Amino acid sequence: YTPAIDIWSIGCIFAEVLTGKPLFPGKNVVHQLDLMTDLLGTPSLDTISRVRNEKARRYLSNMRKKHPVPFSQKFPNADPLALKLLERLLAFDPKDRPTAEE
């Protein structure tokens, strides 16, 4: 557990504020990963290699390639600056997310 997890959570909450509904309402781990990759695209092999959960890592490794959905398409009424922040908060790779200080 690192602070990057909290940053991800802030991104999910922020998206819910923008839409009025949960962003990734997964029913189980596989469904959750499908919802995440449907929006964010398939993570790089380097990012996948750092996923701690072995089953999740294997599932992501075997997943068909998905392209990210532009946030402007998913959140058409949101301010472009809000979308820029949201993209950073929801970076799949924790090292790509901003710190709380940023």
C-alpha cells in the first residue's frame, strides 16, 4: 500500500462527482479490471509486471489489446483542466500519478 492508492481513490471519487455515478462498479476482480481497461486501455507489459496480485497480472497479460477512451468522450461536459487532472489521478501505473503535494 502506497499513497498512490489514495491518489487513485481521489480520481475515482472525482469522476463520480463529474458523472453522478461510480466510475468502475466492478462485481469482482476480473470485472473491475475489464472496466478499468475499457476506459484506460491495456497497461504496458512493464506496468503489468509490477502488479502485485498474480491472478490480476496473469489476466492483464493475456488480455486483448484495448485502446484508451479519450476522457473528453467519456466526460463530455467536463472542463478540459478537470479532465487533465483526472487522467493523471487515474494513471494505471502508480508511478505516473501525481503526489498529494503536486
